[in-house]
Amino acid sequence: MIFSRFRWNKNQFLELSQAEVALIYFRKTRMNLLTGYHETYQFQDFLKKLDSMPLQGKVKSPQVYHFYYELGLILAGQGHTVNDEAPLVIELIYQKKRIRSKPKPKLSGIDLLSLERPSWTEYKNAFQHIQEKLLAGDTYQVNLTYPFDFETKDVLDPKDIMDFFFSQNGLGAYAHGTFMGDEMILSNSPECLFQYRDHEVFTMPIKGTKIRQKDWRKDWKALKKDPKERGELIMIADLLRNDLNRLEKPRAKVIKLQAPLLVPNLLHQYALLSVKLEKSISLLKVLECLFPGGSVTGAPKKRTMEILQDVERFQRGLYTGSTLLCYEDKKVASINIRTAQVSIGDRLWRYAAGGGITLLSKAVFEFQEMEAKVSSFLTLLKSSGYEKNK
């Protein structure tokens, strides 16, 4: 059984089913998820396929692409750091689509038992290493992340998990889920890598976080004036303005520079940028210019990704990758933050979180922010010990 769901609006979701194509790509092979068979396949051929797909074109059958962060390493010229066994892309093409109302869930919550999380000592050492790189001028901002592993007490039905997830009120604008046999992707992403509409490409970086109290407007005033948080957002907005200008001649515009975004228990700030397109471009061109998102790497992007390879102890995988939905003339790609990778049979959930580090950062506050982002996801799941959605 393979199916995907995407948040459509406040009370509806798009459900895709009856997959006619379901492939996972590696460097030198690909696996058919419908049959379980592997075959020799050069990943360069998949990139050629993306290069033949126009961003402006319509698609007959709904298509979903889950891009792993490691694909970004290859596109950035760091393919030597990616082993042949690392998955790069999941491609799904569906026959059936329908808009459904918010489901009535069987589950009242999903309790997750913590198995492993980063220690304060481990985080502090990585933070110090990044501070040295910042002082040396090798980077200006680094998005340091870590995995958090959990398990459920019982094996849960994937449909029950999806129904519960999509019944919640705190879903991000780019929330989505995919189930493939035994593996599930569950994302409450509020962040957009890109969205195409009427010959224009939009992007929406998020930078800056504050634990949300009842009076979020008071929190917003404090967040907006914080020099460290404001500086982070401006830095990444400038990076993305340059990324957009690589798509088209330099004329990207900033629509919003600082705007509030509310998610479960947290308040963020975001920017909104766009560029008008005068000529046809391919999906590959968009990925080469924008992926992975600058907000989940840092600035400058390529050098910062090299630093992250040295300090992070795990393969990011789908986390901080992107999920692209192609539906008729709609092309929307999320950034997979607030995202869990779930092994249903093994009852294992991996969720990762992190935040941007600059010279103005304090290790203890960054560590607390990372923990708060984990709590935000657990709050959405109504896991024991966490409040219901605010």
C-alpha cells in the first residue's frame, strides 16, 4: 500500500492513491517499491529527466518527489561525500486523486517514548567548532541539527496515524505524509522551498524562533526587535534573493522581510521573495538554484554545507530535504522541517531539529530552541506530557 496526503486548506486534504510509479533512486541503482526489485540505473539519467520537465508545464497524473538532503550535496559539487547506498529521491506517480474533509481519527494521541537524543556536551562541542569557523570568516551562519529517536509502545496502523495527523488544527501550510509499505514520512512543515504560480516563483525562508505564550503579539514585538534573530533572517533572505536571481536575470524582489508565523507552541518570523520568469525553465534548474533551502544550511551555502558535513553526526536524509507536489499546473515544494521518518513495523520514529548559529548565538539558548522544536511536534501529536495545541 502506497499513498500520500497533502494539506489542501484548513479543513481539507488532498489524498493520492493507486501509485503507478513508485521508485527510490540511489547513485547507481534504483528500487521499484511496487515490486521490491532493484535494477542498475545511473542517477545522472534521473537528473536528465528532471531537466526535460518544464516548471511551467501541466502534469496529467499527480506526481510527488521526496528529495533527500544528500541530493543537495551532489548538486553542490560535494557528491564525493555521498555513498552509493544513500537514497537520493523517491518518485511517486498516482492514478487516483481526491479532496477529502478533515478525518475523524480513531487515535486520541500518539505517545512516543524517547530512545536517544543529543547530549548537552555533544551539542556544546559542535557549537564551539562552528564558532571557530564563524570567527575565521569561513561562514556567517550555520544551521546545526541533531536527530531525536523515539518509539511507540504498540505497532500503529498507518492509516490511523495519518487520520490523526490530518485531523489536527496545528498543521503547517505545507504539511504532508506518505506511506510506502512499512515506511512513513510525516511532515508538519510550515516552510516553502518554492511555489510556482503564473510565471512567478516564490520562496519563503523561516528564521527566528520564540516560545509562544498566550499573548503572541507581545512575543512578536520582542522577536522582531531581537538583533540576532533579525540578522539571521535578513542574511538568509539575501541568500535566497541571490538564488532566485540565478533562475532569471537579477530582478528578484522581497515582498515581506519580517512577518510572524504561528505554529504549535512556537512563534517564527519569515520573509517572502519572488522572481518573475520570462522563459521556460526546468525542474532541475530550480533545484540547482534553490535546493537545499538556505534556511536549513546557512550562508554562504556551499561552504556551510561542507562545515555541516564535519560537525553533524548523522545523515540528514529526508529531513531538511524537500517534498515536491506536481498537480495539474501546481508546483509546490516544502522544506522538510518538523518532519519524522517512521518505521511502522519497528515502531521507530526519527525526528530531527536544530537552528541557525551566528556569532551572536549563545549555546544554551540554541540548545533550548532545538528542544522546543521537538516539543512543538510532540505537542501536535498530543504525546504524553505535552499540552494540547495552542
